[in-house]
Amino acid sequence: MSTRNFYSIFLSLFIPLIISATPLASYHIQPINKQELLPSKQITHIYQDSEGYMWFCTTNGLCRYDGYTNKVYKSTYTSPTLLNNNWVNTLIEDKNNKLWIGTVNGINILDKKTGKMETVDRNKLAGKHVWTFLYTRDNILWIGTSNGLYRYDEKADSFYVYQNKILKTNSIYGDDIRVLYEDSDGFIWIGTWGNGLCRLNPRTEEFINCPYLGDEGRIGAIYEDKDKNLWLGTVNHLFKIENHTNPLKILYTRYDKDIKYERLIHSITQDKNGNLLVGTSLGLDIITYPLIPDNYRSSFQDSTRTVTNYEINDLYKGKNGMIWMATQNSGIYLMYEKEQPFSNHPFYSIDDFKQPLSVTAIYKWNKDEFLLGVEKVGLVKYNIRTNRLISRANDPDLKKFPDRIGNIQIIFKHPLRDELLMGSEYGGLLSCTLQNNKITSVKQHFPFWGGWIAGDIIKDICCDEAQNIWIGSNYGINILTAEQDTLSYVNLNQGEMIEVQSICHDYKNQMWLGTKNNGIFLADASQGVKGLTFRNYNQENGTINSNEIKCIYQDNKHRLWAGTKGGGLSMLNRETDKFELIDCMQEIPGDAIFSIAESNGLLYIGTNQGLVQYNPEGEKGAQIKIFTTEDGLLDNAFNQGTVLSDLDNQLHFGMANGFCSFYPKDIKETSSKVKTVISDLKIFHNSFDNLPMSKQRNLSPPVTSLILEVHYFIQ
């Protein structure tokens, strides 16, 4: 079987197997600092106190996190009674700034003012396994245990228990209380393990048991969204609670209808844009706003297979809007929406392998739709507003294309006619006739067009001043003249076949041809395109530092730039007639320059290690800015020549797993004021909190004010 036949079969297998961006792609997810200092990677609960500290409940102690390091509270051989058990399930702060710590063996209380830890008398709390706390708006502490619901009476320092009483209607159906939630009307919703949902009116102490859930009666999460809708997470599914103001007539609307596997929903929260995040035993699910069933996306459908596929025990939205994720075995992760200018559009196959699909050509079809060359798929349309991919089988324009078109590398609009020219890898040249922005016919020119060889790998198409069309391929350069004649320069007068990968037309009507292994060729088209001669810039004659040319670009000041593989970025010095490496090349990551675009005098350069913003006229040391996936880019690896600057001054770059779009004007300097907090004081490497109380008192004079001078330097 030939390579080309095999390739066409491969394409036919992949055409329907394509999905676009997962909603989770708009989030940045990263582990917290000092993850290795956690007492356990099994995190059960997250909480932020009134001072802003984050507290992590783990299966091996309690952890306070200040953004830099962790302070651990646990029973050890030196303090065996600090906690009644190191398996901590839950935590909450009361109005007195005391932290209530719920373990599998009762309750501990930490007084943050004094640092003193006390254990609640076991006789006061029969339900030793504490699952959850709720501190209501009227400063009442409620406790969910394995043996009933408790209310704490602060004045009497005692607990009142509410348990299942079979013969009484005003009681909870079950005693294993896993979830407590106060809604915006002040009602307390109680989730039991095995006995469903119950609502408590704390003012009247009236319990109303909601309609029976059957096998879904094991409750893992309850949440009220910003629109006052109540959500219920069970051992299998997510439900929206309809008509929750009348608990006896509640209806449960299942949202994850396509989920056919069993998993427990542990936690629910909502981000600042209204998207609902659902932490489950199989990963992170999301419902994008508006919250309708069609917008539900399971982590099982997320082909990136990252932390979002881990078991998520808890989701906590901090005061700054960031989402904290507690995982079962992988510690703590921060999740926040990327506040950056980049709009990412990742594509993956929807087969079992979920392979990333590379975007190799970009053309703007209309205001909302793009025509894209996608590796292993061919040609698709993509709606940037709906994130919907339209394959050949579902689009009348795309159906007109033949089966074997290969990977589309370039889409070029003819300057004079309603025609698109497309260059393909292994499919040659395609010409598409347009009428009212619809494709009426498609012709494939392979392997001949007129009397010349068209080549089967076409990388670039360009137009000169006389409207001649230059086509760069593995068979050199082919020219379709304005008079519809065809010309071919296979070897560029070098005696061997030359593969042309990039073409640039400059202000002098000269054509610059970047090749795969032979440097750059210059052709002067000012006197016509017949009988052309070529001048070669290559490593051997010292006129450029690399022979593998990936892109050539002329900016608005007529400077000519050459992006190479292995030789970085060079600019043509017209006085010496040599391409010279830019002075700040050492600041650019990697050494492969794949694509270049310009906006407002700045160059945007796609490399193999990120996007570079380059100011050729900037001050030395301030010419380069680098953007990577850490800044919100879809990927750090860009595709050769796949860049589009549209009429709205938006740039679009093709990458190995989709494409990325941004407005250069949105890339701005960012700065923020950071509150300085002293989180610890160490004396001879010993934390102040760990010193004996006698020494702490000697070091703490009774002063009313303190001026602390800190000397520092910035590297």
C-alpha cells in the first residue's frame, strides 16, 4: 500500500472523531506551593478563616497554609493528645475566632488568639464521628455526625441532639448526617447517608423530610447557586431541586443524563462567571452558564487527563474567587479562570486515544466561523462563538471536496477572483470557486496543473505586485501568472530539486523564498516572472546562520525577518546584504521560529517554546516578553506558518492541539498591590509558636505598637 493511500484511509477514520474545547480549558490549575510539606496528600476538607489563612483537613492532621508554607497540627509522640484523632474531616470558625475541628473521634477546639488546643468532652457528644459543621448567620453552630444532628448551646456549653424518632413525624429520617447547608432564606438543608434529604426550619425546629430518593438517598453535597437554585449531589448523580420552597412537593431534575458510571459527588461550588463546578470521585465536572443540562460536561470527557480526573473530595471558593481543590491522593490544587488575553480552542479526537489535533491552516470564513486545516482530519469549519466544529459530513461547502485532500497547510484568497487556493500535504493544490461566500466547485490539481508539476506538498502561497500567484512546494516554486499561464522553477537554478516552505513579497516587488534545507532564495519579479534568476542566502556563503527556513516576514517599516530552525531570528541588513541574528536572541526561549505577525510595531513570534512579543526598537533588556502556558497559552509549540491577522486586528496562531486567538491591544502590563503578612518568626530556625510558653512571654514585651524594619533586595 502506498503512503498516500494509507494516509487517505487514516483520514477517513478520523473525520467524525473530533471534539473541540473542553470548558475546563479556560481554567488554570496548579498545585499549591510546598505541596510536599502536607502531612498527607489525602485531603478531606478546605476552609479559609477570617484572617485569610487556608486550612486543610487531612487524614493525618490539620494544616494551616499561608501561601508559602504549611503549619501542621497533629498528635505525635511529643504531643500525643493534641488532637483526639489525626483523621480530620471538617473545620469551621466561630464568632470568637475559635476553630472547631471535627475528626473521626469527636471535636477539638483551637483558640487562635492563645494557640491553645482543647478537646471536647466525649460525654457531651455521643456521635463521635464528626462529618460536617455549619455556623449559621445567627451564630449557631450545628454539627453533623454519624449519630445524629447536634446544636451547640454556647451559654450552657452543651449540645442538643436531634435524632431519628420513628414514631414522630417531626424528626430526621436518618442519623448519619453528611451535609449541612444554610440557604439564602435561612433554612438548613440536611443530607443524610442512605435516608435522603431533609429541611430544618431553625426558628421553629420543624423538620420536613423531602420526597424519597430511593437508591440516590446517599447525599454527598448541597449547594445554592447565585440564582437561588438548589443543587443536590448524590452517590450517583447531580440533581437540580425544583420547587424547593415547598419541600413536600420537591422534584429532582437529573442533569448528568449521559453519565452511565457510578461515582459519588463530594462537593459543588460556582465560579464568578456562574459556571457550576462539581467535584466527584471520578474528577471535576462542569456546567457552563446558563446552567442547563446540555451544558453539562463530565471530567470523563476531558481528554487532557489532568488533575481534573482525580478524585475531588472538596471544592472551596476563597475570598478572592479562586477555587481550591482537595484531592483524594494528590494534595491541594488551585483553580482559577485565566485572566489573560488568550482565547484557546483545543481539538481532540473522540476515540479512546483522545489524540490532540494540530491546526495547520487558518482562514476566516465569516464573522464567527473559521475554515481550518486540521491534521488527520483535513478541512473543517469552526464557530468561535459556540465552540462548535463542523465536519465535512455536516456542511454543504465541505462536502464538495474530494476524499483525499491530505493535511491542508495554507488557505489563500485569490486577490482578483472569487476563488480560494489551498495547499495540502500529500494532496497537492486545490482551487475552490466561490459565490456569495459559498463554495460552488472544487478542483484538485494533482500532480499536474497545466503543463507543470504542482507538487504534492504545498506549504505556502503568495501574490506579487502583478497579481502572479507563487506556490511553494516540494517541487520548487510554481507560478500562475495573471494571464493564467503556468511556470515552474523546480530547482531554482541550483541543479537539484528545492523544497520551498515560505514565501514573502517585499516592497520592491522582490520574492523571498524560504526553503527546507537550502536557505533563502531571492527572485526579482519587477521585470516579470519568465526567465527568473535566483540569489541564494545560506550558511555556506555566510549570509544566514541556518539553512532551514520556517518563515519570512516583512514588517511595516520594510524590515525583512527570517525565522529558522536551529538559528533563531535574523533580520536582513540591507547594507551588508546579510541576515544577522538579533542582539537579544539569547532572551528568546528555544531556537525555532515558526511564525511571525505584527501589530502596532511589535512582532508576535510563534516558537517551539512559547509566544514572544518583540519590540525591535525597544530599549536593550526590555525588548522581549515571553508568554507560555503559564500565562494562558493553549500550548508552547506553534505550527509553521500557521498565523492569521484578521480585519479586526485579532491574531490567530495554529498549534499542535488547536489554535489560539488574541487581540494584541489586550496584552498589557499587569501589577497588583500585595498585602504583607508576617506568618512566622523563627529564632535559630525554631518557629516562635513551637517555643515553650515561658520563652514566648520573655520575648513578647507588652507594647502597644511595634515598628519592624525589614531589609531586602530584589535579584
